[in-house]
Amino acid sequence: MSPFTILIFDPFRSGESERIAAIIQSEADCLCRTIQHREIKGATKDCRPDLIFALFQCCDQASLKTDYRTLFETYKTIPVVGIVDRLLPCSECDILRECSWSFITTPVTRQDILLHLYKFLPHEPITASQPLPDKVRTHLGSQLFIGNSARLLNVKQKICRVAPYDVTVLLSGQTGTGKELSARIIHFLSPRSKKPFVPLNCGAIPRELFENELFGHKKGAYTHADTSQAGLVAAADGGTLFLDEVESLALSAQVKLLRFLEEKKYKPLGASDYIAADVRVIAAAKENLWELVKKQHFREDLFYRLNVVQISLPPLRDRKEDIPLLAQYFLERYSLLYNKPVKGIRPAGMLKLLHNDWPGNIRELENVIQEAVVTLQTDWINPEDLNVNKLAGSPQNYLESFKTAKQNALKKFERDYLANALTISNGNITHAAQFACQDRRAFSRLLKKYKLDPADFRH
């Protein structure tokens, strides 16, 4: 079969096109051609691509808007994937929404690109007897789905069973186990696959900005709100909203999220009317949410809203039989990427990988192999080339002192006690201090020390 031809329209040669081309060519048999603003007319005459990626930049120039329209009209039967800055005003994106088959919001990831390769390039159909098609693994370059362990096969099968149904999914697993990639696969295998997949890391959003980030705002809603701005719910319209590290949400933000999930509608800041939302929500947590519920750090009603279907992603130490396949995959990827031919990993080196506990999971294994390829001076990777103990806190070689452990336990007790007192008193500091038999000022100092806001505990 001849290689596929991919056309990348990068109007001002931003450099992003080179990264996209490198991702495509590292994972699939494709020829990539990049064209700029001034090359659009010539390219449409002599190029017949199988798929187009169009980087969508601020289009104040009428000629640039014309170029986008020329591209879309010339290739009406060719899938066009728009790549747009998620902060770009919706008014600037009209042409993209009209003409593109799908679009990706920044920041663009490897999985974004490869998911769309699989979505729009010819491949064998999915069948019930094939829980996760080999083509998904091939085109996605998906490290999560490399392996044949029983625990991984269970995850594959559950993802494929759940994906077609419009239910909320809760993904649980440690850092580096592949929660976001799993969410992208669920979206990709769902009826919403041609609509946006919009990720939000809840841990990276200050509590006072969460509502604005999620629901957007109207012009004049607050100081310096000079224009209206759509939120991520609007950006994900018809598609999937992925909420990562949902356990890090403040209780006040949890209330707003719960109301949105219950009512399926939202109101941007400064707006007077509610807007109906058509999104599927997938949430992910690296901590045990039920334990947080018992400690009153996470709302029980929100937990049940999110936990319609739960998929637990196993840590790498629980599926060590997959390590050789994963290591070989990363070795081939980075050997090709850095143009460094490496014959393989010596048996003693593989044993070293198998004996490590991998607290950073797949991501840590990938980093170790990448570092080994970059620094390698020979054709083979030996045990000394594998720097597997970079994490000072690895459980196999670290134990905190008795004094430190005691201090940490005391801090945890104090914070949990304060939170319980605030919950019982409905956020009233005076009543909470009385319950705790503490002076109000001393109690307030403790709240400040542990950054507990009484407003988060008011029902």
C-alpha cells in the first residue's frame, strides 16, 4: 500500500508544523507536506492529500481568511482537521467550525494527532471479537495499550464496552498510568468522536478562576473583562470534557461542578440566562476519591455523579510482564527520533528494568529508555546505561525519619480535625472553635496555616 499523503497548512511557518510532521512520520507510513500562506494556490493544483491539518491562527487579515476558505473548498471530500488556540475568541473560529471535519484545541499532544490519523485514514473496522484493534495501537503509538497482561486486557475490554454509551466515566490510577490517554480512547471510540475532546487539569486552576475557566464570562462580568469569552464547556460542545485531577477541586468548585452535572446547563459569569450543555464528562483521579469522601475532603454526592462507571488503571509494578514490550517500543521510537541505531537491551539490563518498582509508572519507564538512547555510546543498552533510581522517594530505598513521620501525621490529623469542625458548624468559625474547645483567634490561625476557607464548608 502506498504511503498516505498528509498536508499541513501552517500560514506563517510557526514551527508547530514541523513537530506535527515528526509525530506523524514516527508512527505511520505517511508523506508530509507543509504549505504556508503564500503557497496555498500552487499547492491546491498539484497535491491530492489523504488528510489535512490546518493550523488556525488569528485571522484579522482578509486574505488569510480567503486562503482558509480556498483550502476547504478545494478539498471538499478530504478530511480537514483544524488546530485552534483554545483561548481564541469564538467569533474568530467561524470558518473553522463551518468547514473542518474535526478540530483540536491547543496544547496539541501526540495522542491528538495520532487519534485523528486513525480516525480519518483507511483501516479495518472495529469488531466485537477484537476488544481494541491493532490499528489503534499502531497509529496511536499508544504506550498504555502495549502489553498482554491480564490486568491490561481487562482495561482494554472495559474501555471498548463503555465507550459507545453516553455515561460519565471515572478513571482512577497513579500518575503515569495513562488516564488522559484512556479518556481520549473512550472519546475516539464513542459517537462523539468527530466533536472536540477538551482536557482540563483541575489541579492547575486557582479556585477563584474555576467557574470562569469552565463556563466562561460575558463582557463586563468583572474588572478587565473587556470581551466575552467562552469557557471549556462551550469548547467541548457535542464532544467530551475531560476533568483530570478532579480530587484537587476546592469544595466550592465541587458544588458548581455538581450543579452542572445535575442540570446539564450552565450560566457564564455575568450572564442572565442558562445555556444547555451537550457534553460527555470523563473524570480522572490519582487519589482514592472514596477515602477523600470519608475524610470530608470530597463531596459524596459529586462522587456518585462521577462514578457511574469506574475504570482502574493498574500501576506498572502490577503488570511487569508488559515491561519488555514497553521498553522495546520506547527503544524503537527514540532510536528513530534521534537517528541513533540501537540493537537492543542486554538481558542484564532487562532484568534491572523488571526488578524496579516504577513509582512513576509508564512515564518513568519511557524517560529511562529515552535517557539511555540519548546518552548511549555503543550499540547495546547495558545495565549501567539505565538510570532507574532517579526518584529519591522510591519506596525500595527511602524511609523518612521517625521525627518527620510523626510531624507529618500530626499535620494530617490537625487538618482533618479542622475540616470536620467546619463541616459540622456549616463553616461558622465561632461555632467550630467552640466544638474544638479552642480560642477563636487560635482556631483562625490554624485555618490560615492549613489554607482552609470556611466558605467552602457552607452548605
